Amino acid sequence: MLASGSEDKTVRLWNPLTGEEKSSLTGHTRYVTSIAFSRDGKMLASGSTDQTVRLWNPSTGEEKSSLTGHTDDVKSVAFSPDGQMLASGSVDKTVLVWNPSTGEEKRSLT
């Protein structure tokens, strides 16, 4: 599976072999600027200019949580190799570290 983020506020999931769009995930209210799959592929994170990070189940398209804490556009998201942490970088000059299982903000790096 392949994911893309767009200025149309969606995250789209694709079959890269056929080019078929599998689903369109909606929830962001502004541009989607960054996406990342967890290593096991069971979670997808998306960052947006709406200042949120959203966590999705890519198998079902269900939004698992919306993470708030940034005060400006989110430009990057990345999972730790073990999937136990998620980092989000923002124009607000912070990196927030989250527990993706609970949605709890664990640390702010400035």
C-alpha cells in the first residue's frame, strides 16, 4: 500500500501495482503536508497545515485520533523504528514526541 497527502485535505491510499485508489481519508481541514506508515504498517500518521497530526488505521480508513499541541503548520511526521514513538515537526519550531497508542504527548523538543 502507498499513501499520499494533498492540498485537497485528504490522505489517499493506493495500490502501487495497479494504480487503483483504495480509499480517501478525510478529517484534516487544511493541506496534508506529511505522511508516514509505522514499521508494521498498522498505523498511518498525517501532518497538516491545520496544526494537527492524525492517526489512521490504513486497513479500515478509520481515524484513530487527532493530536493537538502545535501552534503552527505541521511539516513532518516520523515513527521511531520500534513504532513506540511518533515525532511531529512544525513551523512553530518544536518537535513534539507522542505515544501513538495513547495519543499522549510525551515530550516537546525546542
